[in-house]
Amino acid sequence: MKKNMGTIDRVIRVALAILIGILYLAGVISGVAAVILGIIAVIFLITGFVGFCPAYVPFKISTRAKNGPKRST
């Protein structure tokens, strides 16, 4: 499992998961919407902490920064 998520991508995912949790605890979302968003929040937390998103693999997407600029000498 090669990491394919950059720092900003990971922070956004974790922040959205926390926001969904807050909305649920505040009673703003409930029922089926709460279950669906809860599942999405758990997925966001896992992928955010691991740094790997399986949905990026088929499209060869990576939000990680490259290893710096290449120097020609």
C-alpha cells in the first residue's frame, strides 16, 4: 500500500469527518442521512490517518508532493 494522499488532502478528510460527527452529536443530522454520513466519516478518518485512498488507484491519482525540483547539472 503506497501512500497516495498529501497533507492537505488528509487534513480535509479528517476535518470533514469531525464536522460530520459534530453535526450528528448536535442533532442536525439523523436517520438514514446520519448512517450514510457516518459511514463516509469513518472512511475519511481511516484514509486520512493511513494516507492511502483505494479510490485513487484506478485513476492513478496522487495528491502527494513530488520529491522536490530536479536540478540539472
